[in-house]
Amino acid sequence: MENIKYDYLIVGAGIFGSVFAYEMTKKGKKCLIIDKRNHIAGNIFTEKIEGINVHKYGAHIFHTSNKEIWDYVNSFVEFNRFTNSPVANYKGSLYNLPFNMNTFYQLWGVKTPQEAQNKIDEQRAEFRHIIDPKNLEEQALVLGGRDIYEKLIKGYTEKQWGRPATEIPSFIIRRLPFRFTFDNNYFNDIYQGIPIDGYTKLIEKMLEGIEVIQNVNYFDDKEKWNNLANKVLYTGKIDEFYDFRFGKLEYRSLHFEHEIMDIPNYQGNAVVNYTEKEIPYTRIIEHKHFEFGQQLKTVITKEYPDEYSKDNEPYYPINDNKNQTIYEKYLALSITDVHVIFGGRLAEYKYYDMHQVIDNALQMTKKL
């Protein structure tokens, strides 16, 4: 076809599409990226407000134990030493997360690992009659007992999933990680941090010299875009690509309320979770603390879980049996599609951390 100008059309300027474009350009391929939003970087987009890099689509903390991936992202921009140490607020009382000796002291006043273990065993004993947990509530009570469940799990999880814990599958919470050390570092990974000057800078570096068109909906003229390239990398929703022929895949969504405050420090921590059900948001993010900011103002974001609809973004796939069965049909169809490659969270209907997305994109470019 005489109008083919590119080796790859990449639908979506998020992490997967950007890593793919960078690697393929390095191999001498010509890439065009299109994105329906008015910015690059997808959900990791950061926007400077009052000198603060604001995570517009929720908190993103980079963490990995894969040195190759850590070195890869640091080859574009330098990362800081941010450590994720969220705090939970339950009815005005504060608890450290993940569950560690600080949390157990705050809950029960215990001071040694043995005292903490004894208290957890005592709490769990009440529910030893539950042999086969049927839902998340039963699973959490069996694993952690009443206090941890009611104060730190129940309300938060019900808000997140938009249904009672008795209607949420037990597999969502297969285990509860207890740490018997005074360690508030949420992740176990060796490497952790945030790009100095924000995630948008990271993606900008990847896409230097690569053609990007924003504010374009691929589905408005799919044929036109497909005809521009030999192959398409598609990172959007796989069910939408196939016009929902096997049914719609379900997601949970989020919406965010951002607020500039005329004070230097609102909550003293990057992330505070609100674990009672009566407060409608799940957490408040104070963005300056991701980068140890000293600005005179601060920006906070309240994060509200939401039902997914065509007017808001799909964030978390609902990987229950019903949706997984639908996805398998789309996956089987996608394997037969020689012109299109599918990659990323939405195209694979799977929740990935950032380092996993990058690793997957790198593996794909090696295969090709």
C-alpha cells in the first residue's frame, strides 16, 4: 500500500507503548504514537502545580527487585530515595501500614514480637471454625482476626470494590503479610523511588524524536490509522478493540478531587488511607512528600472508588471467573491477528505494577 509510512502504529502513550516505541526506534523502526488524551504518559502522567509534581491519576511509586529494570528507568532520569510508608486513619486513630510492630503497638499496646504473635493468635482463634472461607470477610477474619479486619481492611476494601465484603471473593485476600519488626516500608523490593521531576519527564525522555499525536481516538477512524503502518501495537481495552463481540469486560474506576492548599504541609505523609466506610474516599495523597518538597503551598488529592462507565477510566480489572472467561475468548481471537500486537494492562486485562509493564514491553521487543 503506497500510504504506509510507519513500521508500527502504537495506540496509547502510556508506559508499555512508550517503552515499545523507544526500543523499536533504537532498532531502526519508524513509529507513530497516537493517544486519546491531551498528554503523554497515560496514568503515570504528572503535572506541575505550584511547583509540585502532581500525580493526576493516583499515586505511582516505582518499586522492583529487578536490577535490569531499575537500571533501565534510571538511564532516562534519576530517581529519588522515596520509600512508601502509608498511614491508615480509622475514626481519627492512626496506624502504620503494612501490618508491622508499629501497627500492633498502636492496636494493642504490645511491645515484643512474641506478644504481637500471641495477640494475633488469640484474635484468629475466634474464627477457627471457618474451615473454607466463602468470601473476603471470612478469609480476612481467619487470617487476621477481628481488630485488624474491622479497623484496617473491611471499610477500605468495601469502598474499593463497591460491594459488601461478604460479596467479594475470598481469593482477593489470600494472605495477610505480618511483619514482626518496626518497619513501615510498604514494599519488600530492593529498589524504590520516584523520578526526580516527575514521571512525565521519564516518558518525555523515552519519546524524544518519536512522532506523537494527541487528542486522537483510534476508533473514530480505525481503518485510516491501521493503513499507515505495517503493524499496530494496541494498548487499550481488548474488548473495545473487538467491538465487545463476546461482551464487556468489567472494571473498577476511580475519580480524583485535587485541591491546592495555602499551607506548607497538610498531613505530613504522601499517602493516608481512610479505612472506615463512612468516609467516601479511600485515601488522601499529598504530592509534595513524594519528592521531599519544601514549597510554601501543598496539593492534595482525594481518591474516590467508582463504578466503571464509558465516561470514566478503567483502572482495576475485575478478574473473577465470569470476566476471565470472557477475556479468554478475546485472547484466543487476538492470537490469530497477524497485523496487531496487544500489550499492557488493558489489552491483557490484568493489573500490573510499572516494573512488570516495562519488563513485558522489553520482552516483546526482543521477540519481535
